[in-house]
Amino acid sequence: MKKTDLLNSALSRVVATLGHGDMVLVADAGMPAPHGAGPEIIDLALTPGVPDLATTIRVLLTEMQVESHIVASETLARGDAWLSRVSSEWAEAIGARQVVTHEELKRLSHRARAVVRTGECTPYANLMLVAGVTF
């Protein structure tokens, strides 16, 4: 049995295969996921709000080394509680912030190693995590 909080085997496997600079998008339920040969889609959504984005990020950070994150300007403009929580409670764990448009974030999602779909139903609730190294 694993010792960390991350129990989802698909998500844990993806984290174990990440290299420096690889990206993982943690997304709301409405974010369009790339199709075809794009990133792996890990669908955690169960019902609206479950799991929420902040909880998913908190658990993901128990295994993933992050050097930076990417967020859409539209997300920042909303000032939602989930982003305030992530920014204050895990600021050191998510590293430097890069801001792009929502359209650019959608384009970047095609280059991600994985898209993690949550049950979050807040508009623009998406955060791209960029893998760092532990040494």
C-alpha cells in the first residue's frame, strides 16, 4: 500500500514517468481535452465538485516535484477561492507563475503529458503544473 495520499494508480504512474519540464494540466470538468495522440486523459470527475481542483492539486503535490505553474489570465481575473488557496498554501510547492490566455493554455494542453479532469465546475479553473527535479 502506498504511503502518500495519491491513491489513483493512473495518476501515480504518470507522475513516476515525468521528466524535467513535462507538464500536467489539472482541469475543471468543462476544459476540452485533446483527442488523438495527445496527452493521457485521467478522468477523476465523479459528480459536480468531486473531486475539487484544490484537493486534487494538494494530493498531486504529495508525489510531483513542481518547478512552476501556468495559469490563464481569465482565471486570475476571477479571483476564485481555489486559486487563492493554492497560491497561499502551496506557493513554494508550485513555484513561479507564468500567465497566458485561456486559449494559449488550451493549446499548451496538447503538449502536456496528462490532463487530469476533476469535478470542479468553476469557470477557468485550470492549472498547468510543470515538473521540476528533486536534485
